[in-house]
Amino acid sequence: MQPLIEWQAGTVTEIRPETPQTKSFTLALPKWTAHRPGQHYDVRLTAPDGYQTQRSYSIASAPEQVGELELTVERIPDGEVSPYLHDVLVPGDQLEVRGPIGGYFVWEVGLGGPLLLVAGGSGIVPLMAMLRHRAAQRATLPARLLYSSRVPDGVIYRSELVQLSDRDHALELFFTFTRQAPEGWTGYRRRIDEAMLTEVIRPFEERARVYVCGPTLLVETVANALVRMGLPTELIRTERFGPTGS
Ligand SMILES: Cc1cc2nc3c(=O)[nH]c(=O)nc-3n(C[C@H](O)[C@H](O)[C@H](O)COP(=O)(O)OP(=O)(O)OC[C@H]3O[C@@H](n4cnc5c(N)ncnc54)[C@H](O)[C@@H]3O)c2cc1C
């Protein structure tokens, strides 16, 4: 049986807007433990009348960022927890969290590559932890990121991703825009499909370790396409963020 993971109060040290809908929250944790990239924390809110609710948030930071935890949260307008984090929480506040949690959707340099990361929207968050960890370890194994966003200003971590890949020729980025592409854009402009996956994965043939994260529909479409393409299922890991059918 897994040991019980205790709740602890983290202190919010920084809140950074990433896109119009997402913010990153850095917390200093009194009982910090190194995580495996891809794991998540649970966040618990308690109302003055004692009512409690909790949600899971992937860890965005690399385990090399000792003592701190970074979470990136998309604001769901009619949501219970994400609007509180966006609209109410300020630096200096405390936030109850427990983690790190999860042992399936994880990748670390020791597992090797090549690495194919496929993200939709805020599904980039755990994949960013993997890329930050890969960079911190100065790993040179080939990695490709295919990242689907609706609109150009919805691309989370855009400048950091571009910087990482400018410094490292083994890391290649592929963006696709499903609603509106940047002006003059010559790349993909549609939802991720089998033809796109085939192009992106080609140099890796069937050896890639694949991590897919995002809304349920995107994850299921991508995972089914990868299986049809003949990728070994044991190398494909998926994580779903949104409600069924989204
Ligand atoms: C393992 C795991 C890791 C996660 N990591 C992240 C992360 O890194 N960043 C992040 O932003 N979210 C992440 N999520 C999603 C997160 O846990 C919440 O579900 C999300 O923040 C919505 O919570 P809420 O209380 O604001 O909305 P709720 O009150 O739960 O939902 C309100 C309404 O929004 C709908 N809804 C709920 N979630 C979504 C969604 N993701 N997209 C669209 N509609 C939705 C619901 O069906 C409902 O109609 C993760 C989920 C899991 C399971």
C-alpha cells in the first residue's frame, strides 16, 4: 500500500500570467520532496464554513528546482477551484497541497528516448516539467513536442519553449492552431490527426516514448492513432485533464 501523503501549507511566492487564460503559481513548500516529471499535486480549498474541495494540478517545475513547486492553471470560467486560484490568491497567501502523486505518467532522463510529447492546451504542463528536467540534466536525447492550441496567444510557455529549442538542436517544436493561426503561419492549422503524427514521429520510427496530455478527446484520438500506426502500447502514456467528451 502507498504511504499516506500528508497535506502541507505552501506559501505562494510568485504568480505569473502565462496567457490570457493561464497563470503559473510558485509555492515554497516546507516539506518539499523531489518529484518525477509528469506527477501532480492535489490542491485543497477550505471555506469558512468548513466545506472542502480539491483538484489535481500537474507539476510544471523540474525536480531540480529544489524547495519549490510550480503549478500552471487554466481558468475555467464556471469552475469552482481555478477561478479562486486566478482571482483571489495573491503572493504571500498559503495554499494547502499534497504530493507528489502518480507513478505512471512520468518520464525522467534515465528512461531514455527518443521522446515524443503531444499536448493540447494546458496539457503542456506535465510535459514542460519533462522538458525542463531534460534541459537541467543537459540531456541530448532527441525530443519532439507537438502542441495544439486554439489561438496564438493560447500557447503556454511559448518563449521558454522557443529558447529551449534554439539552444538545443535535439529538441524540435511543432505547433498546430485549431481556431486561428498567427499571421503568415505556414505550419499546421488543424486538430492533431494521424497524418500529422506520422510526419512528426517519422525520424523516431517506432522507438519513441510517447506522452500525451490534454482534453479527453484529444488524448483518445492521439492514442488510438498511435496504436493504429503500430507503436508499442507499453511506450505510450496518457493523462486526461478535462471532463469526458471535452
Ligand atoms: C492528473 C490531473 C492533472 C491536472 N493538471 C492540470 C494542470 O496542470 N492545469 C490545469 O489547468 N488543470 C489541470 N487539471 C484539471 C484540474 O484538476 C481541474 O479539473 C480544473 O482546474 C477545473 O477545476 P475547477 O474547479 O475550476 O472546475 P470544476 O468546478 O471542476 O468544473 C466546472 C465546469 O468546467 C468543466 N471543466 C472541468 N475541467 C475542465 C477542463 N480541464 N477543461 C474544460 N472544462 C472543464 C466541468 O465539466 C464543469 O462544467 C488536471 C487534472 C488531472 C486529473
